[in-house]
Amino acid sequence: MSPEWRTVPPMASVLVVEDDQFVRSALIRHLTDASHTVRSVGTALEALREVAHFRFDLVILDLGLPDLDGAEALKMLRGITDVPVIIATARDDETEIVRLLNDGADDYLTKPFSVEHLSARMAAVLRRARGSGSGEAPPSRALQVGGLTVDPLRRQAELDGARLDLTRREFDLLAFLAGRPGVVVPRKELLAEVWQQSYGDDQTIDVHLSWLRRKLGENAANPRYLHTLRGVGVKLEPPL
């Protein structure tokens, strides 16, 4: 086994989305040999069902799926999860690759690729995901906003004493806003600090805000903590 293959953090939960049975079987075999937990599907709709019901550390997404183009599948995945995604594609068009990265892909591989190449890309993506934060040094104590408690060091959040089950990106967004209670944060700043993107689609923020609101027991029409100022930004403040 090569040194590069061993650099991948052990026991990652990986979803392989690939319709080519030969490629799919090879990926499953290599990932399983490397001690990862692997689930696999052959269509975009199956992939969406998987991420809606199971928690993954990484998704390897083929673009040439039979039911939906992988680029569209990526946008739909980003609507429900912030799990890291590595695109596997036979396409080498630079413009499309840039677009995919801007749409939320964490990395890409051009087919055919070696096991060593895949392992190195996986290691880098997983390291970034497991070490990600809001882009600033976390505060040394928990943040309190009304009945909401956010602990950046332990990466835990509670609402009125009940633990919130948040995705990595939902937590990063909530922690960033909780560190600035009552301050309207521009969307451009959220993209830069939470998503580490200099520009992007506002829909990405809207989707994550919507999911976060549900977990806080509110909605856009009747906000309690999360308030959106149209054309300006977002602020987190305690209910009156």
C-alpha cells in the first residue's frame, strides 16, 4: 500500500455516485480496503435520498449520470447538505471546472485517475473539512444570544437548553452571526468568511438560512433570531 493512500484519515464515511459499474466497483474496493465506510448509488436522485437520510464525510460525484447532469445534482446537494464533494469527470473544460467549484464542489478529478491521486485529494479535502471554521480564531467561551448558546470550541449549539443537530456549515454560519449579535452582516462578508468564497450565488446563503431557521423553530415570515434585511444582509439577535 502506497504512503499516499495511508495519508487519508481513517474511517471516513463516503458516498460514491457513479453509474459506470466497473468504475463504481473499483472505487468501492479501494475505499473499503482503506478502512472507509462506503455506500454507493448510480443516479442523482438516489444520491439526494442518501444524503437526506445518512451523514457522510465525503461524496465522490460523477458528472455523467443517467437521470440528471452532475452539475445540477451538485446544486441540489448543496441545497440540503454541506458535505464535501469531489467531482469525478471525464470533462477537462476549465470554464466548467471553475463553475463547479464556484457552485460548491470542494475539488475535482479528471478521469482516468489513479488511486494515489484520489487518496491525496481526499486527504486534503477531509483535512480542510475537519479543521474548518469561520475563518477567525474561535472565542475562548460560549456565545449567548437570548436562549441560544453557541460554543465554537466544542462546536455545539443549544436552544433553550436543547442541543441543536447542525451540519458543519449551519454551525459555522450560526457561530459567525452569534459572534456579532445585532449586527447586520452583508451577504458578501458571509460568503467570504463562512464559505471562503470571494463571490457566489446568494441562493446558497438563503438555503442554509432556511434550514437553520427550521432548527431554531422559526421561518422567514416569523423570525425569532435570524433576521434578513433585503438587499443588505443578515443579523442574529434575541427575540423581544
